[in-house]
Amino acid sequence: MQATFRLYTLVLLIMSAGIGLTLYKHLALGFPLLPDEKKLVWIVEAKIDFIAHGNPINVSFTLPPKNQDMVFLNEDFASPDYGFSKLELKTGRRAQWSKRIADGPQTAFYRLSIYKSDPIAAAHATDVQHKLVKPEFDEVLKTAATALLDQARDKSADTETFTRELIKSLNSESPTQNQSLLINNQSSADDKTNLLVSLLAMESISARIVRGLYLEGGRRRQSLANFIEVHDGTQWLLFNQDTGNSGLPDNFLIWQRGGQSLLDVVGGTNSRVSFSIIENVQSSRDLVLSDSQDEQAAIIDFSIYSLPIEQQNAFKMILLLPIGALVVVVMRLLIGIRTSGTFMPVLISLALIETTLVAGILMFLIVVSAGLLIRSYLSHLNLLLVARISAVIIVVITIMASISIISHKLGLSQALTVTFFPLIILAWTIERMSVLWEEDGPKEVFIQGAGSLITAIVAYLFMTNHIIEYLSFNFPELMLVNLAFILILGQYTGYRFTELYRFKSLEQQNVSDKS
Amino acid sequence: MFLISPKKLRKFGIIGMNQRNFGLVARYNPRRLYPLVDDKLKTKLLAQKAGITVPKLLGTLLYQHDVRKLEKLLTAYDEFVIKPVKGSGGKGILVISRREHNLYFKPGGDMLSLMEIKRHVSDIISGLHSLGGKPDTVMIESLIKIDPAFSDYSYEGVPDLRVIVLQGYPLMAMLRLATHASDGKANLHQGAVGVGIDIGTGNALHAVQFGKPVQHHPDTRKTFSELAIPHWDKLLSLAAACYEMTGLGYLGVDIVLDRDQGPMIIELNARPGLSIQIANNAGLIPRVNMIESLKHIDPDPESRATFSKQYFSANPSLQSAPHTKHTGSNSLALQ
């Protein structure tokens, strides 16, 4: 009795704490309870890493130009103990960090919050064209370049179509000798851009490199994508250097224009810059957030939002796990579904989030059934258990690789995500299922396999629900409510749903006994 | 309708999985005592110390390199049982009933080479059948010879009797018979027949296969109404004595009858399943309530067995209300 009383007191405490915090955030700080999708806000974080060797350090980093169709909400610069200044140069905005003596690995952050302004007019760069510098090619390359330019000129009418033709021929699937002389598979994106700029210069068209970032939520360790901008005499036109498509892609942030370097580190080595992007469907929430940060509301200051974006992205996933755990508890205790391994279904549903539902289930079935086939052969080889599971792991890797390669050749990009499945878990699942098959027959394998998949699908559906996703990230204190539910369910001693079927025969027997 | 209403189940007194875990297993079985029953070798030694008959131990294999000794160990025996010490639910048990030179035969007639037996032993040591995949020990036991009372009811192997014991009082009993459909395994999920046994007399009450009542054994066609368990009194007090032996309040005791040596304990289970209620066509709740309402637990296994025989008998003429009053609040575990 006492234990039960204590438990319910605890449940009550936890639940009121969770709901209380949520309400406080909603009512006092103005966090909206439901996502409204009016504005999409991206937080872009550039992380600069380098190694210092005890010398004076001067880091200069290009900042994205402001004259775009994006509204800059706020910019943050962070790097402890460094002097910092923001420079407005003729070539663009730059950030500069400096320090007299530094040693060891160093990191500097630049964080930018932006949202898309309402599209009024297509934004074009307005600055005037610069002076052309004729490129110098050696004789062989020059012949090849001239041939390529002639070809493009024949098929085009003006600067815009000429550029498009040129890009298309450079990217053609079956390159001619001329093309492969100028560019090949080993060439980097920068090589291609430089080549394009030079070729266009030979044609007296001024062109320049544009680097930018595709704004997609949940991306980590991104790098900039190369575009090319061409002046057609009146305005600058933007081209995708891989497809020849012109115009600014959707959700694209131009970071840098022209040839000046993205990052200069004087006094350090191994410098590297990587970008992470986080997407928030809520602009008012961000405004709340920046306001509260100014007011130093403790609840925000000590929340997940204070973490670097890369960690925030990881937490977005981790905070969904309690939902999966709750689903497993309900499925097992209330419904009575048997699964293979208690929390294996949650891991599968995490993988499903990356792979999408149908493709993920198909791949899971393919990997497990192929694994079972090969495992049944392995059982004839008299292997020790650990060796056998290790062998199964390698087999699973081989199956995954084959799926990826075959589907890639067939042009099915979905199947490439097969790598998101937890490898070791898959191998253990295959091993367990195969033992289950030998001992309890295929029926039991089917029951447990189906049970695991159904649980995984239900967990997936909950975890990908838009509102649940929003709530779990923006109101992590709701996890306490979840915890309270799980504690209560842990006390449930009633019948499981499947037991109503299992004990069905008792009803018939008792009726026949009485009659 | 495919489902029975929870109300009716409660009326029949059926215990569900959650209630078993919460009201019986967690309440009566302290975690620290589990190793006594999860480790069959420990159970065996414990039983021997308590003077309870168990099948004879022929040998144990602890490490992978012991597998080489297997051949030498087995030369002396033509029939034996190989078991994982920490296996559960009958997993990994290999019964050999006949040998011809280097070939071993299972009771069903399947032939195994020494190589295959070695692989099985090596799997057990690697932990394939143990809980959580932990390294395990192999135990080789003498084969039990079937009691003539069961010979007409056995398709393969020796039937075993499961007795549920609460605080030393036998509550319910069931005989498990392997069938052709269950592939010689005594597992009710796989099609073995479960025969509910009257605690009062040791006679068969009721039999089910695949959850449906059956009147006779599907393979031998022998009717169950004639089935009676020999040595019933001894068997019940043996089961009751397992409470003192292990200290576990809620136990499943698995007993076999050997032709020559009578009842023997082969395994104890701290989380016995619930199919026994289907086989007996009765729920456990009323019996649990009666034991929980007792003021004190009789220290003598035999008098506890007598108590159970009196109160849990299927024949109502023997039954009368126990001297202690049945108070509802005491049996809160099952509310």
C-alpha cells in the first residue's frame, strides 16, 4: 500500500512539474504550443577549426552578403579570448578574429539566423561587372577550349543560352576527347568553376564564382556548393554549374561572391570550416527565444537551445526516443505483442525515420531474410557462437553494400539510406531469429518478427508526427509527463489485449461444463 | 467473437501476465534467489542436499576446450540428456535415447553424429541458450525411464508434471505431453497437450491442445479420463518442499516420474507460465487468495500438501471453508 502511495505521489509530482514547466513556457514566455508554419527559420552555424602553433593568429572569414531575399534575424560570433571585428570591405563582409599567442586546436563559431522574406522580385546582384582578365591556356588546352566554345556558340543565341550550353557540354555523360582534356572525374567542384570562368572569359563574358549553402534542416558538417554567375551586359545571372539551370534555387543562401578566399588563417594550420543547419518551423518561437535570452530567463539559459547547433540536432533525435519507449511499453503491457528484443523496435523506427517508411521496411525485410538464408548455411559450418555472429555482421554489411550499389545503379536513391539500420542489432536479430526458427519453428519467428515490425511502425508514426516532433523538441519537460505515464503503466495488472484471445477457450469450456 | 470479455476472465479468476509479474513474481520472489533456479546445477546440488531425488549427473563441461573430452565422457553411456545449465523454457535440451557405434539417436529417431553433438555442446557453452547470451555450462544427466502409467500417453520422451507452488502450498498441477504436432517438445505453444490434474486425487481433469479441449491423446488415441498420476502424495510433498529449499514464494516445479526411482525434480522456475489455467479450465486467483488469507504458513511440507489436497480438490465433497477467514484487503496483490 505504502509503495503504491509513494509511487502515485511521485507520479503526481513529476507530472505537475512537466505540465507546469510547459505552461510556464507557454503562458509566461509566449512559446506557442502548436507549430504554425508561417515562417521557416534557419539557424546556420559555421564552425572554423584550425591548429595554432604558438604564433600570432589572424583569422579572416567571409560572411554572407546581406542583399539577398533572406532576412537576417541575428548574427553571433563566438570564440573565447579572441579579439573580434566585423569588416565591411568593397569585396564583401568579413569577420576577423585575432590573438597574440595561441596553441593547440582552436575553434571559432559564426551563427546566423535567417528567414526568407516574402518574394517581391527576383533578386539579382546589382553591382557592375569587373574588368575581364584573359586566361592563359597552353596550346593543347586552348585548342580543346576553342572547339568547345565554338560548339556552344553554334547552339546558342545569347549569353544566357551560351552559358547553359557550355555547362551542359562540360557535364555531359559521354564526354568527347576535348571535354575530358579540360575536365574529368577527378576534378573538384572548384576546378570546374575556375574552368568555366576561364572559358567564359575567353568568350569575353565576365563570370564569377558564387558559393552558397542549401538550407535544409538537420544538416551537419555541410560544405558550400559552387555556382557560377554570369553578366549578360545588364545583370548578373546565376547558373548551377552541374545542371546548367539558371536562377536562384529555393532555400539557398549565397555566402560568397567572387574569387576571394572563404577562410584565411594566418599563423595556424589544418584550417577547416563546416556548416550545420537547423530548421525551425516557428519564427515566433525564435523571437521569444532571442528576447528571453536577452532577459536571461534561466529556463532558457539552461535549456537545449544553449547548446551548439550540431548537438541540438542530435538532441532532436534523442528527445524522440522516450516516445518510442512509451509505444513499446503500451504495445507490450497493454496489448501484449511479442517482439524480438525489448527495444529493438525503437532502434528500427529510428532507422525508418531516415529511410522513410516503405523503403525502410522493404530493406529491413530483405536484409533480415537474406541474412537468415546465409545464417542457415553458416550453421552447417560448426562455428563458435561469437565467430558466427561476427560472420553474420560481415554478411549483413555485404548485403547492405549490395543493396546500395544495385539500387544506385538502378537509380533508386532511397535504398542508399540502408546504412542507417543499426548493424549490430540487425546481426543479433538474425542470429536470434534463426535460433528461434530451429527451436520453435517458423511460426514463432513470424509472430515475433511481425510484432517487432508493427511496434516499430507504430513508434515511427508517432515519432514522425509533426506535432509530437515539435513538442518533444520545444518542450523537453513534457518528457516528465511521458515518464509519469510509463510509471503508471508499470503498475498495470489488468489483462493484456492478446490474453483476451488466449483465454478465449475457457469461455466455451465453462459454458459446455454448465450445460 | 474472437475475444473473451475482461469481466468474464475476472469472474473465472484468471491471472494475466501483468498480474503474474506484479502480484506474484515480483511480490514473492526476491531477485537474489533467482540464481538458485536459473542455474540448474545449483538447483540440483541444493535438491540433493535437501534429500530430494534428482536425475543423476553424468558430467559437466565448463569451457570450449572441454568439448574434446565429450567423446570420452560419452563412451560409457548409450542414453543421456544434454542440458544448458542456465537455459530457459526447455531451450537447448538434447535427449539421446539410443546409440549405435558413433551414431546417436533422439527419441524421435533423428540421427546425430558426434560432430553435431559437439557443436550443440559448444553452442551451449557460448551462451546461445542462456539468458542474455552469457557463457554457460553444459550438464549431462542420466535419461529418465518412463513410468508405465504414462507409456500409453507418451508420443516421445517422458511427460513432465508442472506444479505451481505458492508459499509452499501446491496450487495447481498440469501434465505436459509431447505430441507429433509439437515435434516431441513439451511446450504448449507448439502443440503439446496440457492435462489439468486434480490436486486432490492426482487424476486427470481436463486436457487441451492448441487451446482447445481434447478427450484423448492425438497420437496414441488413449482417453485421458483413465489417466491417474502414481505416487501422487509423495509428488505433492516433494513440490511443497521446494519452498524451503529455495525460499522462492511463487514457484513452478517440474517433476518427472522415473520407472525405478519414482518422482524426481528436474527443474524449478521462478516465472512459471499461465497456460496451466487453460489446461485446468480454472483460474488461479481464488486459490491465491485462499493462501494469502492464511494467518501463518505451515512449516511442514507434508501437511501443506494435505491442506492443498483438501481445499484445491476438484471434488467439492472434500472441500470445506478453511478455518481462517477470507479477508479482501489482505489479498491486495490481486485486486
